[in-house]
Amino acid sequence: MSVRKVADSVTSSGVPAHSPTSDARVPLVLAISLAAACGALAAVQTRINGALGLAIGDGVVAAAISFGSGLVILLVCLLFARSGRRGLLAVAGALRERSMPWWTVLGGVSGAFLVLSQGVTGAVIGVALFSVALVAGQTVSGLILDRIGFGPHGRVATTWPRLLGAALAVAAVLWSVSGQIGGDLPLWMLTMPLLAGFGTGWQSAVNGRVRSRAQSAFAATFINFIVGTCALVAVMLGRALFVGWPDQLPSEPLLYIGGAIGCIFIGVNAFLVSHTGVLILGLGTVAGQLVGSVLLDAVAPGGAGLAFSTVGGAALALVAVCVATLRSPATTRRTRQATARK
């Protein structure tokens, strides 16, 4: 079955292309600002999870701790979130009736891989370089997923501003990593966050669909953390059979707040994707992530350090976000004609 046919089946499976929620439309500027703030938090999470992996000496265990702590936080919050419990029941009913594809609840697998990437490579390559490698995956996946209709908006037209913004974002990545290609860093350390970024776009799309069905961003976030924690625990247990367990865990409390940051990130993204589409959400997140990571590496240097190419790439990525949010003349004209007909 082609990807396009899969997208068509999703739209007709009872998960509507346009969310039926009664949420008021969030202004685009505010939505992008919130996405950028989440991106800055993601940069902080990368530094924290990378430091935890380095302190433990095992990035897999660090990732499981980070994701698992987020799930514990959500379990406590679930006791007080009636709408979240209703949302979980709604999703469970939809899965049982098969009106909602089972794979739409697997967004947590991508989140787990992102946190695993942070724990394994974040402290080695640095937050800024990790973030710009993540950008390419987020940008390309956002453009593709919007085009084929995986996001809660259904198919989103691929306009020239969106294409140009995506191309500029990829160029920003190439510029940022140009100083590291051929250096001491192994290629797989740049490839891992690249793949994680592609998964992040898919994660936002499917979490947005779960959120639409559940009528609750909290429920979508909770499901995301259950799936991700199960995936990481399975990997951790399998790996422990061959390499054993860490000797001890670090005592620094700040190393364990990555899960709390992840709760905020996933929840806000699940809410925003129905207002922005996958690509714009991804680019807004990328902008905050790049700026936050550059500032973080400048204030508290770590990993491969902060090169001029990384700073320039971050600036170009900001331009990409601005370009991608512009409306093409044809789109503006169609919107005016539709408004006039009403």
C-alpha cells in the first residue's frame, strides 16, 4: 500500500482530517512563540539527559530514567485530571472499535528514540550541534507529513514559501555541521539525532490525532509516555543481559528533571499541532531549540564546542521559520475569494 493510500485510510478511519474540537483558533504568532519556547526547553533537556548519560555511563539507562520519571509525574497528575481520564477512555474505545488505527498511539516510540539520542550523543557532540542535526529531520518530515495528510489538518498544500523555508532550514543544518564533518566525531552521532528529528515530526502528527480523538492534550501526552517508557525499559532490560547495570546513580537532583521537561514539550506540541500543522510547528520548535542551544553552549560550553558555523546556521534557521509562515499570493487570493463568497 502506498503512503498516500495510508494517509487516505487515516482520514477516512474516524479520525477526522480537521479536528472537531471546540478549541478556539490560537493566533499563529502566539502558537509559533509557544513552539519556540518548547524548543528552548528541548535544548535544556538535551543538555540534562546528555549529562545524566555521561554521569551514569549508560545512555540507555539515562533515557529510561528520563522517560520513566515523566510517566510518574503524569500518573500523579492523572488523579486530578478528569478530562484526561475521559480522554483515555475515549481513545481506548476507539481502538477497541477499530475506528482509530492502532499505530496512531505509537508516537511515544519516536519520543523514546529522541531521549535515547540525547542520552547517548548529547554530551559528546554538544547541545547546539545535536539541535541542528535534529532540524533536518524535523523539517523534512514536517513537509512530507503535511503534504500526504498525516497531521490533524489532513493534506496541507506545499506552497513555495513552505518549500523555501524547508530548503533554508536544511541549508542551515549543512552549514552548522560543516565544521564537524570529517572531524573526530563519528558520523553515526550526527545521524542519530537526524533520525530522531524525522521521528519527532511523525510523533507530533500522530499525537495531534490522538489529542483530537481524546479531546485532551493531557491524554495524548500520557499515552505517549506510556508507550515510550515501555519501549525504553524493554531496550534497557535486553541490553542489561549483555553489559550489566550501572554501578551507581548520580546524586545531583537537576540531572533527573528531563522527564518533567518532556511532559511539557509533548503536551504543548500535541495541543499546538492542530493549530499550526506539522511543518510550522516543527520549524517554530526548531527556532527555539537552535537559539536556546546556542545560548546554552555559549554560557556553559560542552561537547564539541560552539563554532561560528553553528551560530550562522541557527540564524539561517530563524529566517527559514519566517519564510515558511508566509502565505503565497495564490493562497492569499483563494482565501479572499472564499471569504467573499461567504
